[in-house]
Amino acid sequence: MKTLKKQDTEVLFRSFNLNGTPLKNRVVMAPMTRSRSGEDRVPKDIMAEYYAQRAGAGLIITEATTISEDANGWIQSPGIYTDEMEAGWKKIVDAVHEKDGRIFLQLWHTGRASHSDFRNGRPPVAPSPIPIEDGEAHTPDGKKPYETPRALETAEIPAIVGEYRIAAARARDAGFDGVEVHAANGYLLDTFLQSKTNHRTDEYGGSVEARYRMLDQVVRSVAEVIPENQIGVRIGPNGDFNDMGSGDFREQFTYVAKQLNQYDLAYLHVIDGLEFGSHGIGEPMQISEFREFFDKPLMGNCGYDREDGDEAISSGDADLIAYGRPYISNPDLAERFKSGWDLNPDADQDVFYAPIGEEGYTDFPTAGEAGMAY
């Protein structure tokens, strides 16, 4: 087991008002795809157990959840576009709330990271016909090379924006405390933001202002059915996942944050750490840089340990810190951090996305089960 060094965790474990939503601490469970929803993409009962086990976090952000059938691009990931999916999520929300937890649903459109195997033979869509150059899509028929996406027609974009609104309304009806708009990691909204993947000449491309337009429309549309203070947005200025990274990234994401600051958002979730991969174009944007032009709650993410998280909050650079992989093998991560208990060994990567039931999913022991005491 990894041993934690005792330290003062008063700041990391101080309660926080998330623009109207009370959180018991500043530790956030980051969104992580786990592929346990089955081929019908309806959230399963075992997922309720998984999330309830982790309700000690101040806030849980769910795994990425597709807003429509056309948005799919990952095997057995959940959706939020049918009554059955909404009902499945409601069981999960209720289980988390019974443990005094708070939970946001992450809204997702995979964009060019999808494959025609998910789309009845139709190619994936993107702002421009620029494929992912490296890696392979994990399709229902196995790994296959990424395809060249079809550029969305200008007239098609409002319908996709509307799908975000409908999905957010379903999340509201399922009882979620809020939603997070996923605009990072090379998925649809991120590819609209970045000049590497957006070569459009209409009102959705050609400048930092135009590339931001779709994200802005999505936030506005979601805010029609959910109060702004229950909406978070996730961005990844430094990442290279799904073949991302633009020469003008600093200019683009500074503009994005300044524009989002005009809303009364719950938070801005910035993947500022480099553990998940970095495009290496210029000096990476750190969470402290965003504090200069975003005065709503800020969440840092990627590669933070307990000490780094406490320091980021103590310095005023961040209000919340999201932890991903440590939450896979430590369902009581927040409690272990607070008490200074050892962490369980990291989970093997072969269980990250394996749809194999409880193994590597709900079977990790808490500190109490391991003979410790909180």
C-alpha cells in the first residue's frame, strides 16, 4: 500500500459552497469512463453501488454520458437520451444522496472520436474533416483505425445544441445536483474550440471568438432548463488526448474562460495537470493563470496528490481538486486523505473499461474493511 505522510488537511477538507450547492469537502471524484452500462447503455444497479461507495467526496462528477444516439463512440458507456436511461440514473442519484453525497452528470458528444460502427455505417461528425492521426477507436467489433469525420453543416449545429438541452433536462428530472458540459479531451466541443481541428469559414470558425460560439450556445441552451449555478464546464488546454493541441491554445482558452466568467456557473473544471499527456506547445496553462480571469469556483485536475491539492487550495489558485484514478481503487479516498491512511494499490488498467461486473469496480476495500479506523 502507498503510505501517506501525515499533514494538515484542514483546507482540503473544509466545506465549500459551490455557488449554492453545499459540499462537505473540496475533494472531487473526477469523471471516468468505466464501461459498465451494457450494450443498451442504460445505467445498471451495480453503478449505483459504485458511486454510492464514493459519496464521501465533496462532489462526484459522473463518467461521460452521451446526449444522443449519434453522440455515442465508446463501448458500453451510459447515455441520458431515453426514459430507461433517465430511470437508471435516478437510482444512482438516489443512492448517492442517501449517503449525503452530491453528484453532477457529465454531458458528452464524442465527435470525431467515434466510428461508423457506432453510427449505423455513417461517419463520425466534427467541425472539419480532420481525422485523429494516432491510436484506434474501440468499436463493438474491436479496435479499428479512426475515420475521417464528416464536417457538420452549419444548419445541423442547432439540433446538436438542442440535444444538450434535452439531456440536461433529463438529468434535472433524474435528480442530479447539476451537470458538467464536457468540452475537453478532443471530443466534439473541444474540436470546435481548437484551431487544429476547426478549419471552418462560417460563424463557427476562423477566430477565437467564432470557435467558442458552439460551446457558448450549449451553455446558454442548458441554462434554459437548469440554473446557471448548477452548470460546470470542463476544458483541457494542455492535453494531447485524441490528437489535440493548437498553436494558439493560450489565446483560445484565455478567451473561453473570460467568456464563461460572464455566466454564474457552478465551476470551471480545468485539466491543468500533464499526467494524462501534453501537447508540449509552449508553456502549459496552470490553474493559477485561470484565477486571473475567472472569479467563480475553479477546479484543478490531473496528477494532483493530497499535498498538491491542499497547496493549490491554500494558495487560492483553486477551490476544488478532482481526483481520477485514485478513486478507482480507493472508494473512500477522501476519508483516507483526511485521516492519513494508506491507499490501496493502483488498479490494473485491464479493469478500467472491462465490463466484467464487480471485479475491479466495486470490490476494492475501504480503510475500515482493511482493518484501519477513520
